Amino acid sequence: ALNLIRLDTSIKTSIKTKRLLAATSDEFRAALLGFEAPDEDDDE
């Protein structure tokens, strides 16, 4: 997981900040892992 954060170039910030962002943001974490972020509006 740390290697994925190191390789990510979408945001120019420190690894520490990227770790915090991945822990708190579903969208950023999904982008790191290569998944689509789930839409909160999709109840179908």
C-alpha cells in the first residue's frame, strides 16, 4: 500500500499527507487502488 502511495502523482504532497488523505477520503483511496469510488446516490 505504501508503494502505491509513493507511485501516485495525482497530488504533489508528502507521503505522510497522502497516507492521511487515503485514510479519510474514500475517493482518494479508491483512486490509489484503481477502483471507482462508490456513488453515495446509488441506491438501486
